[in-house]
Amino acid sequence: MASPFAFVPRKVAKTARTHALVSNAAPTFVSDSSSSSTVGPAAHKPPRQSPRTITARGSSKGKTKIEDAPSKSLPSEDYALLVCLALSDHALWSDPDLRRTIEQHAEKFIPLSYVLRNSPVLRSGQDLRAEEIGVVKALRSHASDVLEVRMIVSDSSNSWQSKDRGIYEVRRKDWKDMLHVPSREYTKDQWEKNTIYMENIPVQYRTVPGIARLTSSLLSQPGQTLSLAKVQAITLPPHHQDQPDDLPKCKGFAFVTLADHQDVQRLLEEWPWDKQLNHDDKASSTSDDNARECSKFGLRTLSKRRWDELKQEYLAYQRKLLNELVAFNEGSSSLSLSADVLAPEHDEDHDVAYQPEHDLATTNLDSPYPLNCLVFVRNIHSETNKTTLRKLFSTAFDAATAEGLDYVDFNKGMDSCYLRLASPRHSQLLVGRFTSHLTTQERGLDDTGTTHKSNDGAITMEIVQGKREELYWDKVPEKVRKQAVQKAVDVQLQLNADAESHNRRGGGGLDAELVVDGSTNAKRRKRKRDK
């Protein structure tokens, strides 16, 4: 008697399973939308396979191991939330391309692949690797009351670009009215009135769909189905050190835009910024798990307008402290510039040989940081940027010392910055140039500067020394500090070698006057060698 669990060789089993998949393939496409179901012949295409990688296990045995490529997917409910956010009223208002694409179709359907590829919501901090069919299943399970999905069975979407063609199309259930709702006429100020700032978000909800799900649950009654239309947008503020192409990550706070202003008022009242109710008392008084978690983490909310006011107060207070610190340091230690740095007019009857500066301490390889290579700058334009500042301050150097400015340490919105110079020599050149030539920035992108007649409002500089210099470099990574020290030593050796070579020639035909102004209008003299 044959056993019901007969052994089947692995290769034979795989072959049989493959034939079964091909033979059981559905011969027709059926629309997922009940309102517009159509049937048509299926295209003769092989079943789609997931990506796989082949890893060699060794050339001696000649065997290979096939493994599925690693993937990172979200829960199906999160995909449904993201697509709802991608097609919300706020998304239609803020994304003209999306609105124009939907308006091209008479029935307001849009390829699901277009939404997955182009929506900023689906790229905001999420690593999405879902197949289109997986998203369709998520929408069918969790967003059937908000969105309709249908399968494309004919060439009815000729208007779409070929790269955006997919198997499915999606539209909102309220598609007849969505382009005429009052929110279409909203201004930026009106949307900001419906935006709140959330802080201390529980750890398990620190994703875009997680924040949307949490907010919807806080606005719903216990046991009530979550309304996906209540949340219109989630914005994660970027860190000031993030690069332009970096995906923002939730750090416990976010901006949430809601559809109804009454929901805004409700959250502001139930989760106020200045809490008076003890978190433990509130956690024990509620039966909702999400509310209990929010109480445990100390969730609090603030209107967007109040957040902007506090930001301005913070920046003003920061500038005040900075000015007080600068005034204190100026009173305790003043920077003295030597007469050569200011480049006075030389007597025409005497040749002046180039001499290296020795009034500032020099850096050696054992120095913890490059000495006297840090310059503090004030009165720059608050709307400028690092690229503009680099061009502006590089005007202090000629072509031979063009690499004197090593790094611009500037934060957006500030009227001051720090400059890291390649050597103390470059620090003196820079400070001397902007001390003798009063300059101001007329606008944020002014990279040449405008001559100023008085000290009031002009760009001012000082070489940072002593304890302030030490505190600054302590915050710089050790690797960067070592590179700066090495560069300062190399530059100093090169300057000293150039000076000795010039002195041995007796100050030959070209006067080695210290050039403070590196522009083309700098004064340079040529003299004939004394006979």
C-alpha cells in the first residue's frame, strides 16, 4: 500500500508547482469596482515573479543558492492610509500636477502606479517596496469607504504616459464633488489654521501612517471605525543638518493638518501644550489604549500660528544671548592687528621684503586644534547661505591663496557665522580686508558685498582666541580637527619657505608687499632691481 506522504524530489516538486501556477492562471481581468465591472481577455504574459538573487556557494562544488531578495514592507493598513493622504483635499490643493492629472480623466480615475511613483506622501520617510496588487488589497480591506479601485482591461487610458500605466486605477468615492469642495479655494493661511504641532508622539507611532492612525483614533469615539478623511497631511520637520535629498524621519514631533477646524480645537483642548492634568490621572481615566499611550509619553499639541510665534521669540532670544556674549568677549580681549596686516602705503625709496607673521601662535602637529584659524563674523544677511558667504569672503584672497577659507559654519536665519581658515595668516588677511574695507550684504544672495560708509551695520570680524576658541573646537569631530591641524601646519611651512626664498633673492624685481585686498583693484607695485 502506497503511503499518502510519498517522497517527491525537490526539483520535481518545483516543476510541478510551476506548471500548476501557469495552468490555473485566470483567463480574464475583472474590475474591482462594483460600479464599473468589465470583463475582457487576458494578455498572454507569464506569471510575475518576485525579484531573486543568486549567491554562489563555491566554484569547487559548482552549486548555487537562490534566495529571495530582502524586502521591507509596511502593514496593509499603512499603505491604505498613505494612499488616502496622497489623494486628500490638501494634496490636491498643494500638488497642481496631481490635480491636472486627475482632471484629464472624465471619471476622475488615476493610475495607481502614478500615485505610488509621484506622490510626495509615499516618499516621505518610507522605504516602500510593495507590489501594486498588494496596495490594491490594502485599499480593498481598509479604505473601501473612501476609495474605489478598478482593473484596467482595455486601452482606455491613452492619456496616461506609458511609464505610468499600470494594472489598476483609483479614485475617491466623492469624485463628483471633490474638485468643487470649499477647501479647493483655501489659501495657505487657512490650511495653517487647520494645522497643529504634535510633540512627544509615542514611539510606536513615529511614522507618517502611524501619526495619521493615532490622530484619527484620538478624534474617534471608542469602538468607532477610524475616519481616514479627518487627517489631510502629515509633515515631518527636517533637521538642520539634513541634506536636501535626505528623507525626513520622525523624531517625536510633526505637523498634522486636519480637514475640520473643530477637530483642531478638540485636540488643542484635550492635549494642551501647558498640561494641568497629571498624565497618570488621565491615563487611568481613559479606556482607550492609544490615549493611554499618549498620556504616558506626554503628548501635547500647539496651533501652527502659536508655534511660529514661539519660533520667532526663540530666535530673538538666541540673537540677544549671542550679542551679549560677543560684547562680553570684546570687552575682555580685543584683537590687535599689526601695521603690516592693515597694509599701509610703503615708502617708494625702500624695498619691502615679504616677512611671515609671528604675532599669533602657530600650530604644530601636537596641537589639539588649529590655533588662530577661527574667525567670528557678525552683521551678515539673515537670508544668505553658505555658498554665497564663501564667495563673499573669498574676495579677501588672491589667486595664490584662494583656498584660504576652509569651512563656513552658518545656520539659516542667523546674522552671524564662524569661518574656519586654513592658517593664521589667512585669518589675518580676511579680518584685515573687511576691517579696512567696510562691507555689507544688501540681500541674501549678495556674494560681492556693497561698500559701507560707517561701522553701523557693516560686516565685522574677529579672530576667536582663548577659551571661546577651545569650546568651539571641542564640538568639532576629532577627525575634522586633525585634518584642520595638518592643513594649517602644511600652509605655514609653505608660507615660510616662500618667504625665505624671496629674502635670499634680496627682494628682486617684484615687491612682496602683503596683499590685503585680493581683488583686481589691489595695489601692486613693480620696481626695477637696484644697480
